[in-house]
Amino acid sequence: MWLLLAVISTLFIGVSTILSKLGIKETDAYVTGAVTNSVLLLCFTAMALFTGAFEQVSDMTGQTWISVVASGAVLSVSWVFYFLGLKGGSISVFLAIQSLTVVVSMVLCAVFIGEKITWFMTAGAVMIIAGTLLMMDRKELSALRSKKLWQSEQRWILFAGLSAICASVSYVIVKADRTPVDTNVTSAFRYIIVVAVLWLILFYKDKIKEFRPVTAKTWLFILLGASASGAGHVLVYKALFLGRAAVIMTVYRMGMVISIILSRIFLKEKLGKKGWIGFGILVSGVMLFAAGG
């Protein structure tokens, strides 16, 4: 059951990434992040209300509340970096970097939750890293080796990497709490924190004025992307509660295949020969990782 939920969530996330990219091209990353996560909050809240799950709030322990607050705070940072990275880079390389969440989650799950690391998972992780590097072009690799990555035009690489790390930490915090409370309830409270943080950042950076020039077409892409993302996240959090975090995050990251295919159709993005080889190695690594999990 949990594996099926993870697969369906992957389909939603794959589509949402393209829609978000189309929307963020014409607007500010902070605006897109705040609006998208507000929609995510509505999705989790609506699902919890529909199922009557909010009755379980009384079952939430002190550990659960700590998990919600901690994961929400880390996830807020992850989303900020996510949209900054998405706006600056190509879908293909951005998602390749995001796939490193699989590797980080594997290590964190082993250290803090005690999940076993197999040889298949280790080999898969190495292939994921190798594939990601091969998908980068010369400018991106040069910037990655540079000590001044933060100051370069390729700093979105840093944002994408930091987003992946923070997302992994947040997911493992969620996974560590085994209190039998519906994930839509805990996620609703978690995203209250995320939304509050992102809107505070929006006001702090004086980005409210960026709402004015946003066109109806751009809003459509942002809201559709946010809705697809909301559906994907509702399902993946449910899967995380029921199954193995490392495997779920592996399946979840396979949404990049859908996104990369769609990016060629709608964004006209292209990969060179080396990039396609890297993509093949990366996908094979993800599949090997899942087989070993």
C-alpha cells in the first residue's frame, strides 16, 4: 500500500515541477514559494477535515509536537532554497541535484533510525552522485569546483543542494516519530509553520510588491503546480508513515524522469550526449538503490 502511494505521489510531483517552473519564470521565487506552500497547507488541512482526522490531535504526544515544529522549521528552509534553485537552473540538472536527497536520507536513516544500508543501496548512491555530475555542463562543473560558488551565476546549484539536504533532514525527523496520528494532521500543523516562515521572509525582504506584475497565465501555472504538489505531498507523507523512508524517497525522486521528459516538450530544454549518459546512470542508480532497499 505504501509503495503504491509513493508511486502515485511521484506522478503528481513530476507534473508539478514543470508547472512551477513555467510559473516561476515570470515571477519572484519567494512569491512562488509562499503561494505554493499556502496551497499545500490547504490540501493537508482539507484532507484532515474530510477524513475527520483532526480528532486525533489529542493523541499527539510531546515528541510528536517536537517533531512537527522541528521538521516544519527545517522544511521552511528547504522550500526557500528549492524555489531559488528552481528559478536559476535547468529542470534536468536541478532535479539531478535534488535526487541527492536519496543519498542523504540513506545516511541519516541509518544513523538516526537504524535502517540498514545494503551494498545495492551503496552502489546506487554512488551511481546517483556520478550521474548528477555527468549531467552538469562545463560552466556548472567549473562553478561547483570554484570557492566562489555563492557569488557566481551558478549559485542555484548551491541552493538546490541545500534544499535537498534540508528536505532529507525534515523527512527523517518525520519518519523518526512513530506516534499513530494521521499524517494529514501532523502535516497541516507542520505547514502552518512553513507558511508562516515563508510569508515572514516575504515581508522581511519587501517582496509583496512582486505580486502586482504577475499575470493571470502565470498565476494559473503556479496554482496548478501547487495543487499537483499538494496532492503529491499528501500521499508521500502518508507513505512515509507506513513504509521505509529510504525506499519511499527513492521512488519519490523518480518523478524527475517525468519532469525531464516534460521539460523537453514544454520548456525546450536539451541534454547533450554526456548529459544523457549521466541521466541513464542516475536513473539506474535510483532503481538499484530501490532494489537494495
